[in-house]
Amino acid sequence: QLQVVESGGGLVEPGGSLRLSCTASGFSVPFKDHNIGWFRQAPGKDREGIACVSSTSSTTYADSVKGRFTISRDDPKNTVYLELASLKPEDTAIYFCAMGAIWASGCRIEKVDYNPWGQGTQVTVSS
């Protein structure tokens, strides 16, 4: 059974940094062949896509995080990372990762393209 688990969230001051990890297991198609997406959901708001990486390591970012967040993958470890920098209070949310299309040359950060999802990790940006 395909599963994804996020980790690395926490409390950080404005301007600080965090590194989130997304580790997957139970896949029939090798991890390296999957697109992986990161999403977040703030209280009272819809889940929004923020970054994705394709099986060819092409990346897509939401405008709200472009230049501050960096997505990368370490396929031998079945893990995708999301580096968060220059954090703002409005980045406070639960961050989710999810498995996407296989053998794709690109990716998009649309919820409909991803399944399954992890349980999320909380990121709180506050002084």
C-alpha cells in the first residue's frame, strides 16, 4: 500500500528556515518515476499547491513561494525535500506531500493530480 509521511515541521520565527521531508513506501512503480507535490492548508482556507518536482526533476512553484522555497528529490532515499526560507507568518499552515503522475516530464500543482496524501506536518511562523 502506497504511503507518504511528512516530517520536519515546527515553530520558527519570521525570517527563519525549515526543511520538510516527504518519504514514501509501498509503491509498485519506483519512487523515482513519480511526480511529488507539496501543498499547504492554513486554518479556514483551501489547500493550495506550492511546489512540485517531476520524475525528470523539473520543478514548478506557486508565485507565493517562488524564490523562498526549494523542492528537491533524493530518489535512493525515496524522499523529497522542501526547503523553506525567509518564512513569513502567512506561511503558517499544515504542509502535505502527495504522490503524482508517473513518467511525466513536468508537473503541475493541482490537487486533482495527486493521490495518496500524507497526514501533514505543522509549520508555525511566529515571534
